[in-house]
Amino acid sequence: MKILVAGDSYCPVRVFGEPFRSLAREHAVTQFDLADQPGWAPSTASERSLKEYLGSPSQLIERLDGMDVLVVQGAPVSAEVLDAARLRLVCVARGGPVNVDLAAATARGIPVAITPGKNAVGVAELTIGLAIMLSRKIAGSMRSIDAGGDYAVDNFEGARWFGHNLAGRTLGLVGYGQVGSRVANLALAFGMRVLVHDPYVDPRSIGAPGVTLVEMPVLLATSDIVSLHARLTPETRGMLDATAIASMREGVLLLNTARAELLDEDALMSALASGHVGGAALDIARPTPAGAPRPLLDHPNVVILNHIGGSSWETLRRGGELAAAEVERLAKGEALLNVANRAGLAAREAEATGAAR
């Protein structure tokens, strides 16, 4: 079997391709890093349907001839790429294949495997770190010193930055998937009480003492810290709006390490200004044009990061391991585990079977 592994500037093959060394003993594995091409512009309908990609389709196309499997992280996999070889599998080392034309792959009968949960540990650890930063007002203290404020004056200078320990506080988790469940375990180790709202979770899966499944209004009204870990769907878009925020307790802290669209940032800014929300930490925020005002940062207890939740070497290696495992299954004739277009392929097969009759 011939396998092409395409790394990129975010996930280079020197890390991403490590798990493929064992596959290379029995299969022909070609690895390369795409060059960033910021000037490339999508020109076909398929290319325009892709999101969050690095590189260009042509870099894949020129290397795909004769390949059976394509493994990528951020490379753009358009219909034109899929037509460059008779692929048996496309594997994307990320939780959602937004850089792959899933409809085109399904139409060609090509399964698209993904690696859900590869960044769960990194995002969960970051979430707890952000909870500590907000609870102890670390950001405000650091900004004060960066702006020339005094420090190391005496043993009482911390009086300006009194906050709260995590122990004894209530953490509300909106979403209890791979990330949310790990955040819960870490929070319990800090001595927190954990409330969970997730309409899709099996209540029997929440067995840890100290974790309670509740309805959303209860979570919002009783949590000291609310942390978002839900998927973005039409139902969850804007779920934390002005009404939801107003129903929270005074001084609540908000964390968002999931999707920017889950949170109404205008409502958040108003609540920060009024003091109803005591602080917010966003690993992913609404984009702003270069040079435009960023009013959220005017609040001393707000932290905004460069979407670093999954930016750890361990996360990249985990993605490579999960991708290699799917390729291994294909090579052994075993069922693939995480297929993003499984339902579409099944429907296509059923339609073909019906037509044959």
C-alpha cells in the first residue's frame, strides 16, 4: 500500500509522521511538508467549500499519483485532489475535517477518517489554567507590572488582587465530551464541585462523586465558573447570550475553549462593564480587523489567547498516532473506527445496491 503523509507549518511531519515509521516497514510511506502559500486563492466550487487549511491543493496533486492513502492535518483536500489518485482512504488528523470536501469524498466512495479527542488533554489542562488565572486575577496583576507598576514593595501588595481558590467553588461545564469530562476530573482534584449540562450524554457515564448532571438554568444560576465545551450547532450558536448571562450569579467567571460562536461577545462586554461578570478567558474569540479596537481587553480580568488549546507537541503526536491506527486498520482489512462520512457512504452503498436490483 502506498501512503502519502502531508505535514504543514503547524503540524510538520517530523512530529506528525513519527507514528508512521512502523507502517513504513511493510508499506511505501512518503512524507513531506507543504509550503505555506498565503497568496493562493480557491478557484473551484470544491476549493471554496474548504476552511482552515494550510498550503494548496497543487502540492498534493503533484505527489498523489499511485497513492492509496492520503494523510493530512491542515492540507486542503478538494475534489481535484481526490481525483488525482484512486484513494482508498483520506485521514485527517483533527477532530473535524473542515479542510476536506466531505461531499466529494462521499460521492467517490472514499472514507474520511478523523482523530476526535486528540487535543482533549491539552484543552482540558488549559481550561483549568485559565480558571486559576481568572480566579486569582493573575492577568490584572501581570498587566499592572508590565505597565510599570510597582512590585516587591512589601508583603501586603497583593491586597489589590484578592481572588478565590478553586477549592470549594462550583464549576459549570456546558458539554461533557472528551474535553469536558477531563476538565471535570481535573476540577475534582482541585476540590471543586462540578455541574454538567449536556443533553446528549448518557447519565450513567457521569459516575464520579462530585459531578452532577443538571439542566442549563440550574447550571447558570449556581456556578461560580462556567466553561464552554459544546460543539457548534444551530442549537448551540449564541447559546450564552444576554439573557443567559443575566441569569448567572453576580461575579461569575466565563471560560470558552470551544468555539467563538457559542458566546455573544457583545453581551459579554456589557456584563463585564456592569460587573455582573467578574472575568472571562477566551482561547478562541471573534476575529477583529487589524488595528480595530479590542474592548474586551480593556477589562483587567480578561484573558484572550491565540487559540492555543491544541498547541502542544503531545497533541500533534496523538493526532499522528490516531491517524496511523486508522491506516493500520485499513491495511489489515479491519473496520475503520472514526469515519466522518460513514452515514453518507452507507447511504451511497444502499442506493447503489437498490439500483442494482
